Amino acid sequence: MTKLLWQTYEDRLILLKRLVNHQTVTNTEGELTFPSFIKQLLLQIPYFEKNQSQILLETTEDNKEAVVVFYKAPTTTKTIVLISHFDTVDVDDYGSFREDAFDPDKLKYDFTQYSSYLSTDAIEDLKNDTYLFGRGVMDMKAGLMLHLSLIELASIEVWDINLILVTVPDEEVNSSGMRKAVETIASIKQTFPLDIQLHLNSEPTFQQASADEQHYIYSGSIGKIMPGVLCYGKETHVGNPLDGLSSNFMMSYMNQAIEYNHLFKEEFENETTPLPVSL
């Protein structure tokens, strides 16, 4: 009988902690090595051990790798694409705890010892064991963990639905991973007659009101548009400011025009987008 790897709460928790332990800050060595780590995890599943060619590590334009994994159903062409990213933002905001930012168990101990750093709500979360602390837990290795668990079960139970698991680097910056993955999915569709019914993105959602503890699933589509503004000044000595032009001065007008401007807020039925802020 095939041993199941990630089908219990305990096993999924262990898997999530392993994913988080592997540091993947954007543009670091960990981001480059993570795809091979995922491949080794998948090779523990009998289906992918026999079908290794269906685990693709696709090189991006900036020499990173996007992971695209294809489970082929016995008969149907219907397909679901499971989408996640594995890179994270930096950990400087953890301050003196930055060394433990990728170790949920150590981080929980740190926060317990120094809970004065935390808000009242965070202390309550720490006490009730509902939450797991650590960089990348929510954004978004919990999603990848769930997708790995799904594709394992599909292969063991021989689900009659095609699954394409996609997990990419560089989401936090230029999206090179997802742009490469789109090409790979299109190539798979050319080889196999797939009818993609759903893209399931396990990116976390954020409540607009802090007291709202309901869970939401959003339907529809969303894109990523991150415009940039370059203000190019003219250098001069600080003693002669009018001989030059300050790029900071110009940018201040851009910020005033954009940040928190309700004109950029969109509304549909009872949902609204957040106000824009500069990153």
C-alpha cells in the first residue's frame, strides 16, 4: 500500500514548516535552490517517480526557475491550474528576530519570551495556537503546501481531472516566473488537448476590517499592474540649490497625486479595491 505523505493535519504542518525553513527571499540563493527542493519532494510520490518528465523546471529570463508539474487524468481533458509563488519579501522588519524568521517554532518561542513587542491581538493569536508565525507562511507557502497535498492525493486516487501545479519565483518583484510559466502552460496545452476550467490561486486575502474573521473565496480574475515613476533631477551643490533640480521635490508631487487618492478606488457591487499607496 502506498504511504501517504501529506494527507493528515500533522503531515501538512510538517511540510509547511519545511517549505518555510527553506529561505526564499527574492533575488537570493534560496530562491534559486527552492525548485530543486520541490522536485525532490514530488519524486517521493510514486506517480511522479514514474513520470519525472512531467516535473518541469523552466528557466526564466533572469536565470531563476519556475516549477510546472503536470498530473494527467486517465480520460478527461478538463484541467485545473494550481497557482502559487514561493519567493518572499525580506526579513529586516523582524529586527533582532530576523535570524529566526524562517523557523516558526523558534519564532514562536521568541515572541513568547518578548511578547511586549506584540499587539494585543497578536498575543492572543500566539496563545491559542491557531496561527503559525514566520516569513512566507501566509504569503504564500501555505498555499503551495495545500497544492502539493492535492496533487499527491489526485495521483494516488487517480482523479479524473488534469492538474497543473505552478509555483514561481520573482512574484514580489518583476513576475519573471509567472511570465515563463504562462509559456509553459501554453506548450503543455499544445501537446495535450486540455480544457482549462479553473485557475486556483491560493494567495492569501486580507480583510478590509481588522475585526472581520470571516473566510472569503474570490471569483473572477485579477492582474498585476505595478507602474513605476522615475524622476530625474539635475545635480548641484547644496549651497546653490537653484542651479539644479531636486528629484525628491518632483516625486513629492507624484506621491500627493496618487497616494490615498479615492479616484483610484474601484467599486463593484459590494466590493471595493484598497486605496493606492507607494511601494
